[in-house]
Amino acid sequence: MAKKILISIVIVDFFKAERVVDNVERILTQQGFFDTEVIIIDNSVDAENQQLLSQYDDTDNVTLIFNQENNGYTRGCNQGADLCRGDYLFFVNPDIEWKSEATLADVIAVYQKDAGIGIVGTRQLNDDGSIPDTVRRFPNLLAQVVRRSSLRHWPLLKGVAEHYEYVDFDYYKPGNVDWIQSSFMAISRSVWEKIGGFDDRYFIFMADPDICYKCWELGYKVHYESDIVVGADGLRCSAGGFRDVLRNRVLRFHIRDACIYHFQYLLKPSVPRARKLQVQGSSSVNYE
């Protein structure tokens, strides 16, 4: 008889305990030939938030970690991953809603169909029925400046932001993509270990394009699956433009993390060779 695989789900919470509880309850009802473990990292440093999550203190396959300070989303993910034993790791935002009891099984089936896939993301549906733009092209500095300023309305620059934001992407069709947000991201254990996890120099943002770039560099694909759907609250903590920098601390972190990303990739190709060849239709890309 085949051995059951183990799936690890990491949730980094920041003042969304009620959504986390619903999230975990749905995870525990997932059906398939696998076992699950859930790691909750709470960065809220808040007694009320902690009390709501403490109901899982005695749940066998749920581990609770209450940090004494907010270590950031990226370090929280790595902290949770260090405790994981699974064959596949899922990084799931606290607000994610599992709309099907077969979601985990469906994602694992994607991997089983194509051994060349390293990272998987799915379609998301916000509480208001809209689809968030969770798929992007690899970042470039000009596009990130333009999209957060009035420059995005200039005819000559409008296309720069729209190209990066991938406004023409069809969320109802599956396919391999540059990068996907880590709000709901699965990654195989072998690829995670080869990459070495998220780069914890990033506090909240940019760790997802970074890890997807490295995934492509290794010769593995980043895949978006349209037929698998999860819910989300649709709230963007980094919304706003440069005028909002002084009053939005999260936006300042976004700019900081973007600077780290662009410095790191200053001398690298804007798109990894494996991804570029695939987009060009080359058949010479080798996957392990």
C-alpha cells in the first residue's frame, strides 16, 4: 500500500484570529490520501488575538507559536517552515477561505501530473466577488515607480505599469507564470530545500517574486491553476501611492523591500533564462 504523503500548512497571522480559526477548521476537513499539519505563527503580540487562537493548544496536528514581537511575514513563514515535516509546504494567508474539501488533493494532483512544477498558486476570489491580481510579471524598477504615482496615467508610461501588473492575464486559464503571490502558495519540499526558503531580508513583500525567480533558475516551473479556487478578504495592506508613504507604515515596508529586491537583481537578467525560453516557445528547457 502506498505511503501517505504529509502536507504542511503555514499561516502567519497578524490580528486576523477569527479568519485563522475559520481557515484552520476548513483545513481540518480536507479530504484525500494524505495527512496534514498546520503551523500557526502569530505576530500580533496581542492577548485577545492569542486567546482566540489558543483553542488549538491541544489539537494534535496544529502547532501554535506566539512571537513576542512582530518578526515580519517572511521570517514568520521561514519560522513555520522550520517546524514542517511535510512533502509539500503551503503558505496560506490568515484570511484564506477553503471553498472545497478537495483543494489540497487538487493541488497535489497538479504536481503528480508534472514533475517539473516547483510552485503552484490558484485562483482567488475576494469576499466581494472580485478576483485579485495574484499573478504578475517579474518586477522592474520603472514599473514599480510608475504604478504608484500619477505617471501611470501618462500615455507613454501607462503600458509600463500594465505590463508588470499583467492586466491582460486570463485568470480563467491555467498556465506557467513568472510569479504568484504567496497569499496561497504551494512548494514542493525538494524545491524549498534547494532554494533555502524565503529570503528573510524582506519584511513583508517581494519574497514571493524572489523565490519564484529562484524556482525558475533551478529549472522548475511556477504554475497557476485556474480550476482550483480559494477565497480571500480582498483587503490590501499596501494600497496607496507615494503620497501615502508617511501615514502608511506597511507601504514604507513595501518600498524598502522593493529596494532590496532591485539591488539584489541589479546585475541579473530581468527574467530567468528557463522562463524566457519557455515563453519564447523553446523546447530546449530541461527540468529535473
